[in-house]
Amino acid sequence: SIARWQKQPAMAGFLFGVFDLILTQNDAMARAMATINAPTDRVAPGINLKSMAGPLPQDDETVARARTTLGGRPVWIASSTHPGEEKSVLEAHRQLLERFPNLCLILVPRHPERGDEVAGLIASIGLTHGRRTRGDMPQEQVFLADTLGELGTWYALSEIVFLGGSLHPIGGHNPYEVA
């Protein structure tokens, strides 16, 4: 990050000085490079390559099975969540259930190996849940998608997504994946 490089300006200047051209994601990052001793005559704004990526892959068979299991229930997704964010998301979901009792939350932690921890949190809040690692489909109040490589499949089930990394000073994630 820029803040880290600012703590070591000599090293940053040396490192960035070896490049003939430094392309950044946007104008703001190009300006920020000057604050870490990058040679300004070799820094230019480029494009965000993430915006050019195609949609995430989805498993059409799993999407169809999940839709059948959901039976038309409304769904929202909280993806790429981090510790601390899940509790806020689950509290919001519990409040939403008062108004929309059939609502299903598909919760996709950023690090699926935290599945047991997140499942414990869901249970402690008093919500029912299923887990992808158990082979479940989304039929409970919360579906914990604690696997890798299936995010596109879950995004196909809802137009409402909360993208993690935004409630705490973690830094956001790629919103183009959601779109």
C-alpha cells in the first residue's frame, strides 16, 4: 500500500526507479506514486484490468438445483466477508427476517477455511443454516457457502449483494465480479 511505501521512501524510490513505465489503475494512484518517490515522468494512469475481466464462472446445474430448493424465496448475498463483518451482516439479516420471513442469506466468507468459526457465529445468533461443505443447498435462513471457486454460482441467485471488506478498515474487494 502507499502508506507502507511512504515509511520507506528510499527503498520505494530505488525500486520504482528501475522501471521505464509504471501504469496505475487510475489518476489518484498515479498522483499517489509521487508521494513514494516514484519517478513522475514514468508514471501514468492506465486502466483497471479487473474491469476488463469476464464474468465469474457459474455451475448452471448447481444454480438450477439451488433455485429449485429456494422455491422463489428472496435471496441476498454477503460475499468476501471478513471477521467482524459477519456478525453485522447476520444481525442485519435477523432484522430483515422480521419483515421478510422467507428471506435467505447466502454468506460467502473471504476465507472459506473459517467455515466452522462462521457456522458457530450463525448458530450463536440463533439462525438456522446449511453449509456447502456438507453438500447442503440454500434452504435455511442462512446458507454458508464455505467453498472456493463457486462465487459466480451464488451471484447468479440474487441481484442484491453486500461485498465484504467495507465495514472495517480492510480495503474493499473487486466490485466488477459482482456486476
